[in-house]
Amino acid sequence: MFNDIGPLELVTIIVLAVLVFGPDKLPKVIQDVTRTIRKIREFSESAKHDIREELGPEFKDFEFEDLNPKTFIRKQLDNEDLGLKEIRNGFDLKKEMAEVTDAVHGRDSDTSSSSSSGSSGGRIDMTKKPELPDRDDRPPFDADAT
């Protein structure tokens, strides 16, 4: 609950509590706060239990933490049935980036020169300028687009 409070902040909170409530009332205030937190936790647990009971046996594995989108997505991505680890391991980002860089600079990469001799192998030549249409050529009229 208070994982990100450092020692300096904790000392500051204690000093402020002593100044606000006084040393004689501070133990009673701490007891009241802990009692309230305990009651809130008990209420929360009983509500969770009631909801699980009402949902029935189909939702016996239901966890309320899964309602957090980050937790849900993390749990689904870690699922082995999807095969995402194989996809992630089979993808070589450096190789893909090198191929794109070679294509932009007009160089032949090692894989394309060995696999296809003379043909572009389905690659687009990005160094070639596109042909400009004649002045008389008009695009076809599309009645649905207007």
C-alpha cells in the first residue's frame, strides 16, 4: 500500500501527526485508523466472496485483479496457448531494419541477392522515380466518391 514512501517522508508524516494530534491523543488516533482500515478490508473481502458466490462455479478462477487492463493483458500475453513467444523469438528486428536500410539506400541485401538472380523478388525499387501521367490523362470518374 505504501511501497513508494521513503524514510524521510515517513519521518515527516510522524512529526506532522505528533504536531496535529499531540502525543497524548496520537495512540488513540492510530488505533482508530487501523480499526477503520481493518473494517474496510473485511467489507471488501466479504463483497468479493458474495460476488464469487453469485457468479457460480463457472467463474471460480475469476480474480478481481484481472479487471485492471494492464494485469489482464499481461496475463493473456504470458499465455502459452497463443504461441506469441515463438513469434517474438522468430522475429529479428536488426535483420529487418538492415533490409529496410539497404532498400532505402539502393543496395542489395545478402538475402535478396542470393535468393533471386536478376529479379527484384517482389521488392519495390525506391530509387526509381514514379512515372508522371500525361496531361491529357484524367483519372476515372467515380460517382460514388463525389
